[in-house]
Amino acid sequence: MYTAQKPVQKKSKGEQRTTQRTEQTRHLCAAMLTRLFSDPSLLPDMHKYSAWAEDSESEDSKTKDDEDHCRVGDDDMDVPDLRSSRAHSEIGGEDEDDEADEDEGEDGAEGDGPKKRGPKKRKMTPARIERSKLRRQKANSRERTRMHDLNSALDNLRKVVPCYSKTQKLSKIETLRLAKNYIWALSEILRSGKKPDLVSYVQTLCKGLSQPTTNLVAGCLQLNSRNFLTEQCPEGGRYPGSNSFSMHPYPYQCSRLSSPQYQSGSNSHPLRTQGYCSAYDSLYGGSGSPEYNSPEYEGPISPPVCINGNFSLKHQGTTSPEVAEKGYHYSMHYSGLAGSRPTAGHIYGSSGVRSSIHSENVSPYHDMHLHHERAPVPVYDELNAFFHN
DNA sequence: TAGGCCATCTGGTCCT
DNA sequence: AGGACCAGATGGCCTA
């Protein structure tokens, strides 16, 4: 009696862990695919997107509510399933024996009653059991491979979303969320044909992200914003290759950048030699865009990102140091936008103005790195062509 | 210690 | 029948 109920309690806890993430991921994927591919006209329409994003959130919550509701009703019905499932798990490979036993049990219980319809289960012979085990092993192996492929695809996705790090990976769900926002942000760029408002762009990018992820992105933003603030070539003019999308002057500043600690810095900051630059610059042709022939830089160019409303509101004055102290390891990466564009090399080159901005306070970002895979994302080429027409 | 995230196993369902 | 896909369950690892 109670042995059957104990797993239910355990299951409840397990569900809290599993179904939340599963449902979030599933609905996010479904919403993304449905919206993006079934109705392409939605793509460039950020107004619709805003509404949709809210819908998605409400759907998510609704789904969660529904799920919670179902869970209450499911408990009783799940008991037998759970019991059998646990039995299978603990007595791995004996499922067919269970079937055989079940058959016998049914036969015995029903006796002269109505016969169970459907194909009668054959008695399990040792050979069948062995084959069944083999099938299960093969299925497990395939499932592992499938999940590895899925994770590999997610890794590739991580590399083309705005905040990438090998050491501080975005979670699966956050990767999908950020990718969704990224797609919409890029779509809006294509639709409007002009440089987006930075604040709204970033708010779009960070919409729906968890606080930790927002902080991660915010850390990237700080790097970018430093670049925004210091985007001048050593000669006081533009970097070679910069175009009309130069970001001067920058009306937007990350709050953290207003603090003196980011106004004075060390020339020895390692980032200076690692090819980091404003992704916004990269995307919009601002000065200091990296180039692929830079010794340090080979990876794609990240989209523009900057301060997030949530981050700004919730963490002003507190989050930035916190982020700095957590030792988050992330980096901006760069899309292929600059791949065919002649630019000035990485902005943290040997010359001065930018260099002086960097502070040892950003040391948590020392290990930021650029990945060296350039994802063949078509939109990059489109954007590239667009911005250079 | 609780919660988040993840990998894995597993059974069910659908399709070829 | 077998493979692909999905979702539930579970346990491990990590972090606050």
C-alpha cells in the first residue's frame, strides 16, 4: 500500500525538476518554430514579436498551470506506471519477464472472464529475453547518440548567440531564449533597415532571460559599453573601415560604466590583446570592428548588446561588482558580418585611447575568449550585404 | 540542504 | 520490426 505511494512523493519532486525544464524547452521550441516558419511575415515585425513574446510567457505560465493542475489528477493514475517504471529501472532487463508474469497474472485473475483482446503475449524464452535486452541496449545507445547530437547542435547555437563562453555555458533553455531574441532582433534590423535603438534592442535581446543569464549578458554589455564610450581611433578619428553606423556619440551607457572604476583603467588589461570589441560596432560598422585576419580573432561577430532593463533596474550599483566578482566567464563572439568587410583589426590593439579605459576591475573577464568556429548562418551574409550597400 | 541543470534510462507513440 | 522522437523518472554534480 504505502510502498506504492512513496514513489509518488518522490515523483512529485522529480516532476518539479523535470517538467519545468522540459515544458519550458518544449514550448519555447514549439513557439519559435511555429512562429518563425509557419508565418514568415512575423519575422520582421517586432511589434508582433512583442505581443507574441508576452503571449509566449503567458502560454508558458498557462502551460505550467495546466501541468500543475494535471499533476494533481495524475498522481493517482501514475502510481501503477511509476511502480512498473521503478521496477524496470531497478531490475533492468527483466521487463519481458514482467510481461510474462503479467500475462500469467491476468490469466489467473480473469480466469473465465472475457479474454484480453489483441495479440497474446508470447511467453518469454531466454532467447527472447536476450533479444529484448539487446534491443533495449541498442535503443539506449541510439538515444544517447541522439541526445549528444542535440547537445552538439545546442553548442553550435551557443556559439552564435550574443553571449558565448566555453567555461560558463548558457543553459539549454537560456540558449534557446537568447537565440529566439537574437533572431527577432536581427529580423527587426532587416525589417527597419536602420540602426536600432540600442536600449530597445538590448531589451529585446534579454527579454525573458533569467536573472543569471541577464547578468551574464550584462557582463558582455559592459565590455561593449566600454567600447561604446571609447570608440575612437588613436588618431581621434575613425578606424579604417568604419562606416556611417559609427556609434559616436553614445547616448547609452551601462550604469556600471558611469562609475569611476571604469573610467580609469590599466593598459595591461589582457582583453586589449584579445581582440574584443563592441559587437554593436561590428554589426553596424562602427570603428574598431575586428577582422578575421586578426591574429586573435577568427570567430563570428556577436550582435549588439547593451544594458538590459531588468539588470539595470534590479542591480544598479550592486550587480556590476557582483558580476565582476563571480568570475563569470563569457565572451562576446562575432558573427560573420565583418567577415568580408575590411576593418581595422581588433580594437584592443596596441594603440592608446581604448587601452587606457580598461580597468583591472574587469579582471573576471580575463579568460574571455573568442571561439574560432564561424557558423555558416545565412543571415550574416544578408546583413553584411545590407549594411554595405 | 534545496534547487538548478544535466545525462541517462525507459516505455510509449508514430512512422517507414 | 525497428528506428526516431518524446517525455517521465532518477540520480549526480554544482552552487547559493
